[in-house]
Amino acid sequence: MAATYSAEILESPAAHPLEAPAVDPQPVSKKRKRGTKVQITTKDGVKIPKSKKRKADEEDEIDLELGINTSFAHMNSQLLADHIAQKTRKYESDLSSIELEDKYIPESYICDTTSWSQKRTLDNLPGFLEKFAGNSTKLWSASKKNGAPHTIVVTAAGLRAADIARALRKFQTKDASVAKLFAKHIKIQDSVKFLKSTRTGIAVGTPTRLKDLLEDGALIVDRLERIVVDTSHIDVKKRGILDMKETHVPLMTWLGRNEFKERYTAEKDGIQLLFY
């Protein structure tokens, strides 16, 4: 599905249908000059720039105590697709329109998770997986083929990946391990050795390390059933995985791999794409 990247068009309110339009002896161009600020009036009659209003709204969605951006809980598949495309245009502005279309993650690829009413915290992640996994008993299982997880959780940093792996240990059994796949403190050779020798049910990692292990052949994705993106979590600077170029770009490269694209909408052996 191709995406259309167009500039936002701001229209002035239409005149009341029962009122005659006022005649302006000196018509003013409807074009808004570049740099002109759109103003919004508060209840107290104070005018504030639209940019500041938008920033205030975004701040309201930040829960520093829980360390999450709550806005993603309200985004359906279309809103998420639009949000991701906007970030991609921002961080990869040097790409042509055709290249941007190739990077686009359409609505049809994304599972709608707005029905999940609990806070998207670390403690609630296991319950989230159980809700959207279909047959949740499979979360405790693993393929007999080593290094072939049914679930991959993608996050921004190594320490966060370690925390997620710890939270998902409830799904670990003697025949189904939870793998930590990230660069910080773990050499790629150690991850390769682990995957090639261990039945893995769930893998948690960062985009670049996951890509490297997949291309190495140690990480096998033909049994993969879902990819979960750790979207709501924010760091101390209020940034999530989609808010930083150094994490957003490799994430889009990972999600846009051909072996995944072909299966996001497949009825048989499909892959769920979930944003937590």
C-alpha cells in the first residue's frame, strides 16, 4: 500500500449558511505567510500559538511517574500508521517520495490494541501479550527448532530489553527460554551461540542487534507469530523508541523487512504487529 505524503492544509471556518458574506473592499489573500503562527483562544480570552497548544497537549500525555507516553494507548491502526509516517519523514528527510513509500507501514499491517484498558507499563506487558496472543497457552511454548521464537519484543536500549526479559520470565520453561538480544554487555558471538543451542519462545532485543542476528542465521523467523514494539516507554528525557532518529530508523528497517511484510496480512502463518 502506497502512502501519500502531503502538507497539512488549514482551512478557515465556513460562513453561516443563513448569513450574507461580508464584502471586503480590499480582499486579502487566503494564503498564509510562511512562519505565521496560528492562534487559539483559551477560556480566559488569552491567545496562545497553536504550536504551544500542541506541545501542552503532548505534555499531558506524558506520565513521568510510570515512565510512559499514554497517547499510544488511544491510537488505532490508522493513527499509528500516520504517526510513524510523520516521524519517518522527519528523520529521513533526505529520502525521495518513492523511498518513503517503501518505508511506509500501512494501517493493514498494524493490529488495533485500543481495547487494552490497562496502563502500558512493564508489569502489565505479560497480560497484554496474553490478551492479543489468541491461544495464550502458546506463550509458554517454543519451536523444536533452536533460535526460532514465536514472539519478538523490540525496544530502544539494552537495559530496557533486560527489564522486559525479566518481566516476561513468567513465560519461560525448561523447553522455552526468553532470550535477551542486545549489544550492551552481550557480545554478538554469545547471542549467536545461545540461539543456536537453545529453544527460544520469546526474544527481546534492540533493532540493530536483531537485524544482525537474523542476517547471521542464528535468529530464525519462519515460526514467528508476533512482533511487539515497546512504544509507550519513555526515558528520562521523555523520549520513546519512535522519538529518536537513532532508534526510529533501525526500527523501521527491521519492521519493513520483506520476510515480515509478506506475512503481516497473511491468513496463514501471519505475523501480528503490535505496538505496546
